[in-house]
Amino acid sequence: MSAKSDATRWGSVAKCLHWLIAIAVIGLLVGGLTMTDMKVSPDKFRWYALHKSFGVTVLVLMLLRFAWRGIDGRPQAVPGVAPIVAFAAHSVHRLFYVALIVMPISGWVYNSA
């Protein structure tokens, strides 16, 4: 498996960044839902600290992903896909990218306020 993407497949670096971010986001969702129901205690503050650390990690990984995407590019579109489906997939992908940048920054701003 190549580190860089080719015309038909994503490279190993892109896949690794994708799955690291996905696992971190799932962990943030579960941790965020868990910590909001906890009573005020030292454990709750530890959960909040971990949540903030993982949020910053997602932000850094997303910035690395953008940098790698600029260097690496992406595979060609799958032939035979309806234009509306390709447009929807591309739009949702961009919305995820925006959310994965805006959400950690908004958390950082909220925590700093």
C-alpha cells in the first residue's frame, strides 16, 4: 500500500488520518454525553480536561489532513455515479470538514471566554 493516493484508491496516510479523526470524534461524542450527566467531582473535571485535549487533537489532525490533501490530492470520481449523488457526497464531505474545524475552535473559544 502506497503512502500517497493514486487514481483509484486513497493512500495509507489519508486513511490513517481519516480513521484517527473518526475514532477521536466518536470518543468525544461518547465522552461529552457522559460527562454532562456526571455530578460535580474531580472525575468530572478530568473528563472535561480529556475532552478538551481530544478536541484540540482533532483540530490538529484536521489541519494535518488539509495539508496532506494539498500535497496528495484525491482519487478520481467513481464512473457511472449520478451527478446528483456525486454532488450530495461532495457537499456532505465539505460540511464534515467545516464542522471538524469549527467545532474544536468554538470549544476552544468557549473555554477561553
